Amino acid sequence: MPRLAGAARLASIKPSGQEPWQLGYTTLPGDQAPGRIYQVARSALAAGTATTTVVYRVPVSGAGAPYDLSNGQTARWAQFEAPTDAAAIFPPTQVPDGNPATGTWPSSYERATVTYLDANARQVNLAEPGGHLSVTWYDHWGNTVRTLTAGNRARALNASSSDDAAAEALFARNHSTLNIHTADGQRLITTLEPEHEVMLPTGETTRGRKAITYTYDEGAPAAEEPYNLITRQKIAVRVWDSNGVESETDVRTTSIVYDWGLRQPIEATADPGALAHTTRTIFDPATELITSTTDPAGGTSTTTPATQKTIYYRAGSGSGYSECDSKPEWANLPCRTQPGGQPPTPTGPELPVTVNTYDILGQPRVVSSPGFDGELVSWFSGVW
């Protein structure tokens, strides 16, 4: 149950059967707000109080800054716009000194997690305890176009004692994940993962990047607006020769067919030009729930063990199973899960059929399934 303090601010939150959270506030110099959340405390199970502290307006560089994120430093990993704001969260294992009300900063950020924002209030850097700093770049649409892990940033800065800022920035870019979008920002076209050692089919080892390329709306009917649904995904290793010529190897393609009315995938084919392993999915056109899934071994048939069918509870009748009908309180929750067909008798025992029932919260309560001897076995879960 929440309780309010002065200025109608939340003072405590007490979940049922748990110790309450106590909320403390502070003001900042020149801040027009009546106060910001400063500390969240809770009694420890043994003794004492566990207090988490938030520190605002953490300097991004210069005096009092936990890390130097000035323009000169961030340019070393090709982050050409330094962050503008930062805030730190201190865990209960480090209660910071200083006083935010007077603008006095903590003397140590050893265990703090510091979040850095740009002028658009987007997280561009995250410094975790130990100085592990990751980086995120955005385009003007707000899409993430590049990320650099803390580990690869450290590698870029320490690759060579003789590297200059340009060499460090190039290393950082080559070891970043890059996302390439269409000009309108609506579609992700290609993702390039960090450069690493790869072995070519010839057995030769070289540097390369995993490249994931997406194609959209192949075979889509005419519509006023694009569907923006992925119809082909190509995964390859992208390499460059000594002359900088780009090529791809170890290409793996998956094609996807949609029910365009439902905007749901109904076929996914791996290696369509050769093996053509197709997984098929059928949806209920009214509820858009999956009623059956067939793996490649089943082909186009839905009456083999390669198909798994799901029958849902209904408010009325018509499911084909009396136990799944006339249950409005469980409507559209899975009732029976069963194979599309049983294997031929000599090949082994029958595949099981499971029946689910639910508690008042809609959580699974009783699941029943035939055991190895054919007897019905039930097990219980959920809230009682």
C-alpha cells in the first residue's frame, strides 16, 4: 500500500507480505521541481537497511566527473558528440558521500552505474562498475545505428601504444555492431556484427563480419501503406580482400510467406534454393491464434506426428472436444495440445496429448497427460 509524504509525494510502498520501500527526496540547486527521488531504502532481512541512491547532474568531464567523456575522449572511439547529461545509481553496497542539495558530488563512483544522455535524452553511454563503458549511436529517426560494447571499446583504446585517435576510431568502428536502415528510417536493411576471425570454405582464415540482410514485402498485395514485413533473411560472412573488394561466403537464406490479411507468417523455408526445409503455421482467422505448427518432416500434411495442434477453450461449442467447450472464463486459452497424428504402431508409443486448466488468474493449474502406461497423469501449478 502506498503512503504519501508532504507535497503529495510518495513516501513508502509496502507490497503485501513484504518489507516496505521507503522513498527519500532531495532538491538540486536551481531546480524548479519540488524534489527528485534520491534514496530508496528497505530493511534488510538480517540487520540494517539496504539503501539505493540516485545522484543527478553527474559531470561528464572535468572536476568531479567519474569518467572523462569530453569531446576529445569520445572522438577516440568515433563518438563525435559527447553526452550532455548523466545520472548515477549507487547500490546498497556503496552509499555515496556528498550532498546534491548543495551541488557537492560524491568523491567515489566505484560501484555506481552511470547513465549518460545526449541532448535528446537518449542513452548514449553506460558506465558500469569498474569503468566498463558501452556506447550507442542513433540516427535522426531515433533508430539505433551502431553499438560498441565495453570490451571492444577497451580493445580499441589499448590495441597499440602508438595508435592515434583516428586509428582507435577505425578499430572501434570495425568492432561495433552496425545497423543500416532505409532513408525514411522505417526498415532495417542490414546488420553487421563486429569484425572477428573467420575460416573460409577453403580453410583460409581471415577477418570478416557476420552480415544479416533483410528483404521486405515480397509477394505482398497492393496496399495503401507498405506492410514492412520481412520476407527474406540472408545470413552470410562478409569479407574484404587485400584490395578492399567485398564478398560474401557461407550464405544462408530463409524465406517467409505471410497471410497478408492477418499479417502473420504461415511458412518459413530455410535454404529455399536447395534443402527447402519448410515450417508451416496455421492461424485461426477469427482469433489469430496458432492452431497448428508443422515442422519440415511433415511436408504439407497436418495429420502426421510432425504437426502439433492446439485446441483452445471456447465460450460456446464447436471445438470438437467437450472439455474445451462452454468455458467462457478460459476462452482463447490453450485447452488441448496434441500431435496431428500418431506414429505407426511398430515405431513406438503414442505421442501424448496434454489438457490444461487454469486458476482465477489465468495461470496454468492442472496439466493432464497420458503416462507411459496409458494412465492419465496430472500435475499442478499456479496459485491456489
